[in-house]
Amino acid sequence: MNFCLLLFGIALFGCKQEKKEPIMSEPTSKTKKESIAKSDYATTADGSKIDKYTLINANGMKMEVITYGGIITSLTAPDKKGKYEDIVLGYTTADDYFNGNPFFFGALIGRYGNRIAKGKFTLDGKQYQLPTNDGPNHLHGGKKGFDKVIWTATPIDNEESPAIKLSYISKDLEEGYPGKLTVTVTYTLTKDNTLEIAYEAETDKKTIVNLTQHSYFNLSANFSNTILDHELMLKSSIMLPVDGTLIPTGELKTVKGTPFDFSSAKPIGNDINKQDDQLKKGKGYDHCWIFDDKNAGVREVATLYHKASGRYMQVLTDQPGIQFYSGNFLDGTKASKTGGMYQQRSGLCLETQHYPDAPNQPKFPSVVLNPGEKYTTKTIYKFSVK
């Protein structure tokens, strides 16, 4: 046999060739988009660790919240070109939040939002003394209100509408308030570009409660601009005049024919510098408006529009009033997130709430919470363009 043929036969029949299977990739499932993420934010002077939660809804709208004060440090909204930009004022460093936050940027406010005259109120014949941290008066819960405590956060991961539940237990006589108050506040960023804020509270002793949120909005997203060109509408024909220390006098005053008439949308700058005793006392707008349908449940109570960007914000709530504050005390001492310093009126607040100083004014709706009752309220900030 030809040797070459023999070798060929051995190669062909005597050596088993390994069959190679095609490489198959593992089946993959669609990766769930992360809608809420936790990260380290900073550490306070006493060593407390503060976390930051970043929420992103199905559209890409983003909100950042820290566990210190339940503070919203940033919130984006789209302009008429679809560009998402931050539209709330905030500090550029953690220390600015931790060292007082005198402007209450983005914070949860409690136990009592707004002012209580001389820091005093009486329940069932017993007088309580609260800290006075705004001249002679008590403001936004005191020297260490809910804006300066550390909240426990529970994220609720939902690809379309992420949420974060914040919890805090305020001890009996904390900042002078009676009763152990158990509070939860849930921020939800919905798929239709809405920030929903749901408040709940329960007490073991008769007490007073008036919770709110203190974000400053500037829909231009450029904090070097003032908010004077923003068009505001408030569904209210009544406001509460104040004295020289910004405590309501008890009068319910019609806004018709005054600079306080926002029943039809108008630029905030239209009347803010007019000669008016109330504007002089507040250095601008820093007053509570009472809604005409104050017992109607959650409904639209205000709108804010910035023509240049097209951003439009609707405010819905079940609360009877709103404190419109035009950023009058911003004074150029704090650095802005968009460069420069925050100047007077570079942001505005629309704080849904009960009436200021209600515990001392019997004609105002009650803010008393009894054991066995549950305090519940909701406020919604809805963003769109027009």
C-alpha cells in the first residue's frame, strides 16, 4: 500500500475529530432601570452620617433628597425645548445646610410651619413656651425644627414613579411642643412629572401640628435671575394682614384692588414695589392667602408660569391656605448653584399650610391634633410646559 495513502486513511478514519458546538449566549432579560439610588452625602460635625437619595422618573425628571431635614437639594423640570434643569434653590456645600440653613432651603418644616406669636400657646388651660427664633416670635418649629433633624429614609423603588418615605419621632416637649409626635412624609416623583408630598402624623398627647415644605422655585433655572417675571395665580380673594413682626392681625382682608390680588395670573413684579403698608412690613410678599374653596379637598390652588422657558407649575393641596414668600430676605451672602450669589427674590416659596398663629387666634381653623387621630394632608407640584 502506498504509504501516503495509508497515512491519509489513518487521518480520515482512525482519528476521531471533536465536534465543536456553536457558542450560545445566555438568555438576557431587560435590565430594570434604576429609579432610586442611595449614596453617601456628608457627615455632620457630631459625626452623624447623612445619606442622599436620587430619584429619577420614567421621563428622566430627577430629584435629590438628603436625610438631614428631609431637604430637597435639587429638582429638575423640562423647558419648552424638553431640556431638564434644576429649578429649586439650594446650597453648594453640605456645611451650608448643616450650619443653620437660615433660609430653610428645600426643607421639611414642623412641628409648626410659619409663625406663632411670642412662641406661646395654650391647650386645655396650660400654656406652652416655644423657642423664639424670629425676633419675638417662634418660626418653622424653632431653633431645631424638623428642618434640622435626621430623618429615617425608606426608598420605594418604582421605575415609573419612585418614592422615598421619611420618618421621624419627635419627643414629648421637643422644642416645647407637647406629646410624642410620630411623623412620616412621602415624596413621590410620578411618571407625569409631578412631585407629590404626603404628610402623616400621630400623637400620644394633645398637641398642635402644621407641616409644610420650604422649597424655593425659580422656573428659569438660572438663579442669577429674579422671579419677578414669573406669572402667579392664587385662587384666593382673601389674605391675612400682618403686624410689624409678621404675625396675622386676625383680620381677613379682601385682595381686590390691592397688590395682593393674584386671582388672575400676573407677573410678580407688577405690584411688589408699590407703596403699600403690608408690602412694606413683609419687604415684599410674605403673607398667607386663604383659598375660596378651603374645604374642597385636593384641588388646584395656584399656578406659576415662566414665559421664557415655558415651564408651568400647578400647585394642588387639601390645605386651606398658602404662604407666598417672594424671597425678600435673600441677601447675597450664599453661593448660588448656577454661579454668583443668591440675591433678593432669586427664588419664591409656595408653602401650603394652615393659618399662621392659629393656636392663638380662635377665629382661625383649629390645628389641634388629639391622641387617636391621624393628621393627613397632601400637596402636589405638577410640572409641564405651555
